[in-house]
Amino acid sequence: LIKTSALVVAPWIVIYYISVLKNLPLRARLRSLMIPMVLILLSFGYYYSKNLILIDSPFPSLTALQGAYLIRPFWYYAALINHTSFVPIIPPFCLVGLVVILFEKKPSHILLLIWFATVFPILSFVPEKNARYIEPLIPCLLLMAGIGIQKVIELFIQREKYRKAALAMALIFFFGIAQTAMPDFHSFIRSKSLQYSGFQEAGRWIRARWKMREYTMATSEGALRYTSSMNSPPDDWLLPIPRDRKEFERMVIEEEIPHWLVLDIWEYTQPSWVNPRSAENVAFLERLGFVLRKIVYRNYNNQPRRAVLWIFEKESAAPPS
């Protein structure tokens, strides 16, 4: 609930408390509704305040809806669920849990079904897709898996005392599997938390100097688009770096783009010929008329003031800052 996409879930929470909890008086249902709605408002308040601090605007970029970056097929998230859960055997139990929810229709499961049926299709239809976008569904998937595991135990074990023992063993088993996955997960989160820093400074720096129709190419265009918060330029103001060096050279000479070039050390999929730490690559850019205007430094891997991002401009008037 800390992303704008969570707005699609909030109305269904209201519907759940007002229409599904029919055993409670309307006033009691409204009082019960206040708690989740206050939590939602606090979450949105934190999210929009963070945007205001980071990008000088409470509202995020909507380029994900336009499909400007990381365009992937409709079924991308369905294939990713097995990896997103970090426990490969969880998805089959999710399917069992989903069947149980659909057939038993318990009021306590309705909100869980709404959570999944609302968020998953909408994220699948959005053109831009990223693994982290589906992370809000992980708690839902785990709860559905829990329902599935309980149902499987009830079907195969008749005695109540054995069911409790089986549930306890299943809990221990899955906890152990999760522990084997967690070190890799923590390593993944830590590596990501150290990455993609410096774009806020670079985005603001470019925004203060950017003029209409000055095209920009970047190795991490998604991060730069978000942090620059330049909503007025045309949709195509920010372009990805061509993978072919000759194609880039052709665009510079024939089409006279880009004006700005933003290179970083974070994007591992970037073409090797634009690695800014290579003197040969920098010399190539200089021959095309690019001048280094700014270097962004950050502390990284216990190294103070390490260069992480370079900004080049296609002119030679002002000295580097």
C-alpha cells in the first residue's frame, strides 16, 4: 500500500467491510473500516511525502503505464511467481489455496481473493514490468499457500491430533526452507540497496540545465526518468543507449542526438563500449564532441567518494563542475 497502484485495492477494502461483514451493524462496520483506512492514508502520506522530497513532486512518473521502459509480455509475472516467492514449492499450494477460496467462499477469505484478483491482472496488463512491482503480492501468495497446505492436510489426515502435528511439521519444514533462501534474499536486497544511488543528484542537475528538444541518452533510463521529474518534455526525451557502437555514432553524426549522455556503473546490461571507467571509451566520446560536465560520487563497497555516474554534454562551452 505504499505505491500508487494500491489505489485500486482501497475501494475493495471499503466494499468488503460494508457488504461482506453483514453480521455487524453498519455503524460497527464503519468503525472497523476506520483502522485499515487510516493505515492506508498513513502509507500514502509517507509515499507521497517521500516523492516530494526525492523528486520535488508528490506524484510519481506514469511512464510504467505508457510502456516507456522494461516492456514485457502479459504472462511475465505468472512465470515469475515461482522465483518471487523464494520458496519454489510454494506456488502449487497457492493454486490449491485459490481453489479452496473459490469453492468455500468464506467471508474471511474474500479480501484475500480481492487482493489477488485485483492486483495481479492490473500489474499484468501494465506494459512496463519489473520483478519488484509484484512484491506486494508475496504476503497474499503465502497466505493462500497456507490455506492450501491446511486443506491438503485435512484431506489426507483424518484424526485431529495428527492434523495438528502435521501442521506443526509443515510449519517447521517451510520455515527451514525459507531460512535457506533468506541469505540469498538478504544478499540480493543489500546489493540493490547499494545500487542506483546518485540519480537524484544527476536528475536535478540535468533538470536545472535541460532545454526543450535536448534529447538525453542514459544507461539506466528508468532510474533517471523517475528522479529527474521532468514531466513537461515529450515522451521520447529520454532514450536508451544503443547496444551497437556504430549505431550510436550514426545517431550522433546524422541525427545530432543526444545532447546529454548519462553513464553509470550500476547497469550491468549496458554495452561495454560505454563503460565510463575506460579511457578508450571516454576518448571515443570526446572525438564525437562530448564533454564531461559532471561526475557524481558516492560511498560504495567501503570506498569513500567513488565515481558512480558521469554526465556528458554535446558541446564544449562550460568547464566540468
